[in-house]
Amino acid sequence: MNRAQKRQLQAYLHFRDKRMTVFALIRFNWRVLLLVVMAGLSTVAFMLYCGDVLSAELFAAVYIGVLLRDLGQFIRWSRTWVMSRELMDWPKVERIASENRILV
């Protein structure tokens, strides 16, 4: 099982009995989002330090696009979670999680 699959199982188990709101997804993924923000800020700051304003603007637009894409995914997941939770085979999810030593 790869890292993305393990993270998905963690999310399923984390939100099993909870509402999956956009804010809850942001809190759940705060480390990754912080990494994207820090990478964006440092890249734009470096480009500005080098005097390359056009590149700084392009990098800023790309990083903002990444964050907006993630926000769109969070909105879609939060809207479909109620149905997904009902369709989920929870005993199978728990079995796979325990076989791979995934903690919630």
C-alpha cells in the first residue's frame, strides 16, 4: 500500500463519524497546505529578491492556482461525503487499516 492510499484510509477513518466540512479538511491536511504556502512564499520572495517581478507573478499565480484547486477538491469531497460514508464497507476499511498499521 502506497503513501497516498494510507493517507486516504486515515481520512476515511478520521471522518467516519464526523462531518467532512471544508474547514475540517483544511485542518486534516494542514501540514501539506502549509508546505505549499511556504514553498510559494519563498519562491516568490526569491524571485523578487532577484529582481524578476514577472517570474514572481507567474509563480504566485501557479501557487494560488494550486490552492484554489485544493479548495475545489475539498468542496467536492465535503458535498459527496454523506453518500460515500453510507456506501463504504466499513469492516473492510477497518481490516485493511489494521493490516497496514494505520492509526487514526
